[in-house]
Amino acid sequence: MCSSVLLLWLLLRAGVATAQTPPIPWLPDSVLSAVVVRAMVADHSGYLWIATTDGIQRYDGYQTVPLAKLLAPGAAAPAGYMHAVVCDSAGRLWLGGKTGLYRLVPTTGQLTRIVLPNLPEDPAPGVQALWLDRRTRRLWVGYGTGLVLTLDLTHPVAPARAPRPLREEPISFAPAPNLGVWLTTYNGQVHQLDAQGQLIRQVQLPSEYLIPIPGTQPQQFVSSHARYETDPRTGQLHERQRWLPAPEGGTQSFKPLLDTQGRPVQWLVAQQQIALQWGAAGQVPKVTRSPVTFYANEPSTRYTLFRDPHQLYWTFSPEERGCYKGGNAGPIRPLPIVRQVRPPSVRGITRLPDGRLLVSSYSGVFTQAAGQPAGLLHPMSLTREGRPWPALLYSMLVTQKGQLFFADESDTFGELDTHTGVLTYHASAIKLQGRTLCQTRTGTIWGGTTSGLYVFEEKQRAWVRYRNQERRWPLHGLEVRRISEDALGTLWLATNGGLFALSPTTGTLQHYGTTEATPNRRLPTDDVLCVSAAPQGHVWLGTRAHGLLHVSATRGLLSNLGPEQGLPSATIATLLPDAAGALWVGTYAGLVYYRPSTGQLKVYGSADGLANPELNQQAAYRAADGTCFFGGVGGVFRVDATGVAGGVEQEPQLLLTAQAAGGQPAQPRLAHAPVGPLVLTNTMTEAGYNLALDDFRAPALNRFFYQLLPTDDGVDTTVMQQTSHHLRLRGLAPGSYTLAVWGQTPAGRRTAKRRLRVEVARPWWQHPLALLSAAGLLVGVGVGLQKLHGRRVLREARLRTRIAADLHDEVGALLTRVNLRAELLQEPSSADELRADAYDLLLDSRAALTMMRDVVWSIDASADTLGALRDRLHDHLDATAKTRDLQATLTIHDLPDALPLSPSLRQQLYLVAKEAITNVVRHAPTATCLTLILQRQGATLTLTIHNDGEVAPPSATHGSGMGLRNMQRRAELLGGQLTAGPAPEGGWRVSLRVPYRDSLLA
């Protein structure tokens, strides 16, 4: 209590108020989490050079590269602790470490060791401090145990003067009057040196570590906790301003961030980020404090601040591993919620008539006192019918009468008494699930639900479905997610079935979506999440997977902004327009500021204050003063929209960090080394570049674009985009190309295009002579294979002909003789028993002869034509007709005799026809006519056998239908279908259908 009163008294005595601000976001850099960083500098090309306990490393946002991999061949990199690194106006790097001082030329990789006078053989602690005086272009070097010298960088490297011993290890330099310096040592002593390094005076110290403030008279100093002034008469230090209580036992050394005049402006101490804003000479600086939450260990740990060319702050401790970035107060600030360890997921935001901010979340409802934009959010108790009620206010509306209407995500609509917390739910004909609320200028309150559009009836205090009498009203079965009124009174409805434009005065409804035939009403998606009406009949749509759409009521879709144009996500959760025509777009991966008139696009993510970049639907609100509020998975955020569009930002640079070719891993490149043509063949699997941007805010969200331009015709190819920083080329046709590459930051700022040469070499087998030789070889092989195939076919044909001839000549002759002898046995002089045996022998021999002829015909290569099949069927029909006195005919339509048939098809067609004819002879005694028709019907070959007699059912015939089953089996072998049954015109019909193209050709 006493310390608080003392601090208040000191602040009042100093005549200045110390402002306490909300926490400024700091994020750990994932790549540098395992590195002990001692110093950091940016070179002219945009790389960061880091002095670590393991040496010097180059950092591009994606990886660190040890200095040894970047040096010229044969050069050895300094090992061990490196304490300091600076970059001069010529782009050279000066490295100070345990083994001494070095000069590095990044463009060539040339490393030179600078000889320091009186540096012992064991140089520990070596070079501890480096400072480049921009006024004189001299480099001040502090090394050893209290040795200081200066190097004139305008001349060949050589010590300008002998070192001055101070018997204290230097830690930092600052500009002093008359081109001198202030030197601070590790034990906190402050020495003033002239331009020649001569000691002018030593300041009497208080109990705190001091940093001098250049250009002040009397001389002032700043500690991490207070500001002091020197008494000109006595040289005593007097405290003039204090912002933190004095620490016990003094403070450790700290390295503040200096402005262009060398004055301390920011540093970290005691889990606080201190910022000094210096005014005119003689004015008391304004001090602001912001809590810092990333401290891993003791609050007294020393942290160093560094600011890169893109105004991104870095902080690190020489005592701990890790590095953090952020720290600059941007337009986004999280609103703290009392007693919430983790921020809740916010679903609704609005401002009450009494000025309080109301926030609804999955963890409850919270309010912020009026007039306290950075104040805590406190919970608000909700009751329904006298009992606590866990309502989730998904969408909220402050009506023109000051009432607070809400849509409960799991219930219907209702009102909230903001003074008592009492919930009153409205009546409706059916149970509703509210989604959105809108009040038009005429005072009508509209509600969107999961089952259509509703209107609030004030007299009945109930919700009534709009156009309830029309059962097929298009909106009845849709989820109305957002409603926006334009200047003409038209309601624009975002639904899961597209966009609708409703005129309440006339009741007309127009639909815009994927199913519309009219081009000016067709959209690429029907899944619309939010809508915002714009002037002149235009609307902005946020979709689930197609980004941001700009639609005109008369001309249809005007533009489509997605990840290819810089959005961090294709899902748009919320839209908030500002008075200047710009849009704040809440997505599932960050917040976007978009100005359509200029195409300006900025993306804000975790590094800018969003604890979680995923924003929620409905959770957006714009106050009358232009301040915007957004809610998401990471809580609620206040966005100060003023000044977002202004300011001049440094353009990012594209870095070619490594080159891969010949299938080898990517090799690191020097910053400004000449880029020769990338030579590759179209079979290489790994050829290209590793890319980076010198804006390290969020490397994972950087985008890279490339375009191949053939040098022969200059025709532009399609621009390709990728999020990976590995650009790999493969499968290119031989020739010369110009590769245009550029990058884009998450904030939408693009680098200049960099054009590179790519030469795709033609492999030896693609040269004309090689191609001609290969073509000749292929022709020769083809001719040889064709000859081999012809010989094989000829051998098979000869074999089949020989087998047929042998069967005919040998077996046929034998069976013929048996047949003749059997006929001789039929003489009248023979006995009856012998005559019967001879008759059976005759029948068997005839059957064997017929079978032998069928087999010979089936394997005879000369019979593989349709004409041979025609002749065989004619022979069998003639033989059958004689036995029964049948009138038999064979008809073949649209099929030439020379048409080749495969042996299998020819044999199976013949056997099916033969079996069908046999069935007629055996089982149709009344038949007088028998017709066979073979024809082509489209892609089907059809064989039809018809007789005019009556046929007994299969169960009554010999074999119980065995013949029919055989025919079915033969049809299956051909991949066809067989049907048998009574014909409509009388008699019996068997029909076989087989594929024409698959089975007909031999």
C-alpha cells in the first residue's frame, strides 16, 4: 500500500500521467525457438543476420543457414559465441564474437578477419559491442576487458587509433556531443568519450542501470524504471520521472530501441513493454506501459528489442532460447474478459442505448462499461421466468425504440431487459430457430430462421411467416442467414439456396444462384453466409467456399475475390462496410480490410492481435464512431479503423534463398549473387528455387506467383499461384523460357516481378537424328513383328488344313468302308437277327461320318467365312427336310459371304442351328415349314429358327430339355442371349443374339 501511494506521489510530482494500455501481442518465432539470439540486423537485401551462441546465421523466415554454407570456397566461419552484428551503408556486415572481429561481404561471400590490437591469444570475452556512428561513418568496437577503438570505414580497414583501456567490459554505445560517444559497461558505469576515444567524464550512478539521452542539456539519462537529470553544478543525478517502482538491488543491463536521434523509445522490463514518446526539447516525455505475457522464466530476464525495415518488432534474451515478434500497437486490440483464462468463442456483439458494449459467447453474456474502450468485460446474469437461463444470443438488434431483440441459436426470438437480465421469448405458430434480425427504415422487424423469413407483429407480440399462404414460396424451406436493406428499401437475403432480393411493398422476389438460366442472375455458389447492400443496386456477398462476390442487381456477378487474390480463406463469415466505401471482411483465417476502388487489401492475423484468426458468423458490429468489433474463436477484438488506409509502407522484396538443379537438394544462394540461367532437362524431378519475402510478419501466409514466358513467341502462360515457398519446375518442353516470379504478403502487398532465365536442355534421345533412328528401329520392329505374326497364322492355317485333310482322307475313308460293308449285310438272304445288327451298324456309321464331317468343318481354316457357314447350314437343312418332307428355307440379310468369322463363332452358330432343327424333327410332328434367318441388327448378330408346328413341352420330350440347355450354354460362351418359346404367329421360335463387333470378326 505504501509503495502504491509513493508511486502515485512521484507521478503527480513529475506532472505526467503514465498510461496503461491493453497487452500488445507477441508471438514466438517457430524457427528461432531453439536458438539463443544475442544480436540481430537486417542487410540491404532483406535477410536477417543473427548472432547466436552457435555462430552467425542467416534467416529468411523459413530456415536459418549457417554462415559456413554461404562463404566462398576455402573460407572458415568464426565459431562459438557471437555477440554483435551491424550493417554499414555499403551493405557489409561486421561481426563481433568470441574469436574477434570479422567483415563479411554478403554479395560475394568474402569473409575477412580484422586484426585488433592488444587482443590476447585467448580473446575471451572477445568483441562484445559494435556501434556504427552514422555521423562520422566510424565503427566503434568494444572488446577484451575494457578496450575501445574506432575504424574509419571510408578508408581501407585499419584501426584509426590505439585502443583506450577502461578496465571494464563495454556493452553499448550511444551518440554524445561533439561526435563523441557514451559508453556503458557491464557493471553499469557510464563514460563519455570524445571523437578520439579520450575519456571526458564518468557519471556518478544511482542504483539503476542508465542509458544517456543524446541532445539534452542538462544531460539526462533513462533507466528501465525512471528518468534522471544531471545537476550542472554538482554533477549529481536527480530523478525527474518514474513509471515503475525502483527494483530491489538495482536493475540488470537493458538494450532499448533507439530512435533516429539515439534516444531510447521502447524496451521490456518487469513483464512490461515501456514506450517513451519524446516531444520538443524541455518537454516531459509521454510514457505508456503495456503488459507482456511471453516471459518464460524470471521477470528480471533481460530482453533486447530490434525493429526491422518493415517496422516489425523482435525481442530476445541473451540468456534464453527463443525469439518473439510483434509488439507494435496495430489497429486490433483484444478486449479482456474478467475471470476468463481462455477467451470464449464470441457469437454476437452490439452497443446498448446506455453506451455499454454487449458481447454474447458460448461462455455467457458480458458487458463493458460505457466510455471505457479498453475496460474489462464483466459477466451478465440472464434469467427466464425467475430461473438462470443459458441463452446464446446468436444475433442481436437494438430497435428504434431502444429494445434489444435477439435470436437464440437453439431457440426462437426474444427480448432482453438489459437492466435486469430478464429474457422474454416471443410466440410463433411453429418452433423457430433464429438466425438473424433486421429492422428496416419503416420500423418493420424481420427475422431469418432455419425455415424461412418471418415478420414481427407488434400487436400480437408474435412472429408470423412471411407469405404464409403460399405453400411453395421459395424461402419457406431455406435457412435465411443474413438480411440487409438497400437505399431503395429492397431486402437482400443471404440463404443456403442463393441470394434473394425481396421488395416488401410489392412482394416480388428475385433469385440469384447456380440454377438460374439468365446469365446476369447466375452465381458460382448457392451457399451464401452474409450480405451487405451497397449503393447503386450493388451488394457484397460472403460465401462458404467461393470467397467474396460483388453482385449488381441488373448486371449480375461483377467480381469474385478469393485466396488467389489475397484472401486468407475462401469462407467469409461477416461483412462490415465503412463510410468511405471500404469493407472489413471477417474470414475463417483472418480479418481483411478491402478497398474496392483501389484494390487495396490488408490481411490481419495472429501477429496483428487476433488470438485466433478464425472469426464467427454474425459476430461483427460497427459503432457510430467507425470503431469495429469482431468476434471469433479467440474472443472479441476492437478494431480502430481510423488511419488503416493511410501511411506509406515499405514495399516487400522477393528473396531467392536457394537454388535446386540436377536432382540435388537446394543449395543456399548469396543475396545479390548473379542469377544465371537455370538449366534442366524435362526429366528432372527437383529443379527450381526456394523463395522468401523480407516481410517476416507471417511467412506461412505468404503467397508466391510465377509465370512462364516462352522466349520464342512471347505468349503469356497462365499465372500459377502457390503457398509453398519451394518453386519447382518439371515436365517442360525443351527450349528457352523467361520465368517471372513475384510474392505477396498476407497484407496484400506485392513485390516487384523478378525475371529469370530457364533453359530446358533437349536429351540426346530427343535430337532429330536420335528420333529418326528410333523411328526407323520402330518401323523395323513393327515389320518384323508383322512378319512373325503372319508366319504364325500361316503355320496355324496349314496345321488345321492338314488335320482336316488327314481326318477326311484316313478316318473318312475308313468310315466309308464300314458304311459299305454294313449296307451289304442288308441283303435279303441274311438272317433277321443279322439284318437288325447290320441296320444299327449302318445308323452308327452314318452318325460317326456326320460327326467327323462337322469336326473337320469346324477346324478347317478355309471355312472361316460366312459363305462356308451358309453352305453347311444348307446341307443340313436339305438332309433334314428329306426325312420329314419339310419346306426348309435359309435367309441371310446384309452379310457378305466373304465376311470372316472366328472358328468359335462359326462352330457355335452351326451347332445351335443344328440342335434347334433336330428338336423340330423330333418334337414337332405337325410342322410343315422350317425357316432360318441370319441377320445383323445394329451391334447384334441374330439367328432365328422358326417352325409352324406344335412342340411338346420339354418335360415331355426326350432328355428333359437337355437340347435347350446346351443351346443356352453355347449362347453364354459367345457372350450372347438365347430365347425359345411359342411364336405370336404360331409355332415355335428359337432366337440367338450375340454381339456383332466383339465376336464376329476372325
